[in-house]
Amino acid sequence: QVQLVESGGGLVQAGGSLRLSCAASGSIFSINPMGWYRQAPGKQRELVATITRRGSTNYADSVKGRFTISRDSAKNMVYLQMNALKPEDTAVYYCDAEKPFGGDYWGQGTQVTVSS
């Protein structure tokens, strides 16, 4: 089992920045890609960014150039630096870790609210 705990969400004005953190514990040796997803009210959960154990990254088009995902494997942490935030970035952000044989572990989510 793997436990994921997010932190760093909050309220910020448009154009501002936030840094989300995800702490992983448990059987983390089984984790390969980790990432961030978000879900806005009335919308489906969507990919924000992913990062492999080797550091390869992938971003949603809507956040490219503004968000940066990073990983500290020694500390079992994954981060999401979010700059130039927009009101449409408002959502609950979830940390995700892929299981080795299919499926995902999820954190409880952290709220990000961007005011205009």
C-alpha cells in the first residue's frame, strides 16, 4: 500500500504562484510515474502533469510554460510549482502514483482557488 498526502493549496490572486507538495509513504518502491491531476466543480478529473522515476515529464497543454513538476526520490516527495495562475486553474488538485500492474493510488486532494 502507498499513502499520498498533499499540501500547499490555498487562495491566490490571478498571476500569483503556489507550490503543491505530495509526500509518499508505504511501498513506494513499486511506484513509477507520479503526477498531479485536478478536478474543478462539475468537471471530470484531468491530467495536469506527470513525472517518471527518471525525471521525464509530461504536461497538459493548458499548463505548459506555467507549471513545473519535480520529484525528490530521496525524500519520496513530488512537487508542483504553479506560476502565472489563472481563475480557470481553480480546482481540487490530487497527487497520483501509478501502481505497477495497473490502477492508481490517490491522495485526498488539496484545494487551489485563484481569484480574478
